Amino acid sequence: MKETPAPLGIGGIIRHTAQDCLGEQGKETTMIDHVGVRVGDYQRSKTFFQQALAPLGYGMVMEFDMPEGKVGGLGVGGAMPDFWITQGEAQRPPLHVAFNAENRAAVDAFYQAAIAAGGKDNGKPGLRPHYHQDYYGAFITDPDGNNIEAVCHKPQ
């Protein structure tokens, strides 16, 4: 399998072909294994993401110290982390990261939790038919200015 490091500032490995991402039953899986963002205030961002992503089933799976600072990995149901935050100078320009939601109610719950955790509205929950007819998403700006989204692609 051919792998290359992700671009500067984004954690993870980018796999180059769908064939490289076949699961145990030979079904194609996602081609992005995980993503990471640098955050200016680790504790503030940790608290924000734990609260904002909880309605999507995410929680802190692991944390450790690196020479550059704290690192935390969040994942669904205690599985391997697929979203990482790392203490450092915040991303510039900010990133857009979209998290898959099981249903529209989970998108709504993400939005409410993220606002309560200190996120700023960047697009209230609703249909975005310019993407496709069932695209239901909500957008929040996190404490470092990143555009964080929850999206459901299923019909109501």
C-alpha cells in the first residue's frame, strides 16, 4: 500500500487508492483514516470537542504528552481515534472538518451542544439542497476558528 504523510498541520496518512482501503469482507471503506488539528489552548479545545461531539458518539479515547505539547484523540464508542487535537499554534487558514451524523436529530443535538460549549454559529441545522436533496448539516466555529460540521445524508 502506498502511503504518504498528510499535508503540514493535518494529522494522519493519506491512502492513495480505494483498493488499498478494502475491509475484511472486501468492501471499500473510507480513504481517510484520521485527521488532526493544532489548537491554541488544548484544555479549552478538549472540553469543547468532548461536549460538541458527544451527541455523535465521540469521546476522548487517548491522551499523551509530546515534546510540542498535549495530544488527544477522539473516536466513536471507544474505538481508535479518528479526530486528533494537538497543542500548538492554531491552524491558519482554519480547517473545515465534517463529522457524519446518524440522523438529523443528531445534527441538531451536535449544534446545540457545540453552542453550549462555546462554539459560534456558522450555519444553523437545516437542509443544504445545493449539495444534494438530503444533505442536512450544521456548522460551528470552534475556539480556534475552524469550521466544524455535523452532516446527515439520509432522507428524513
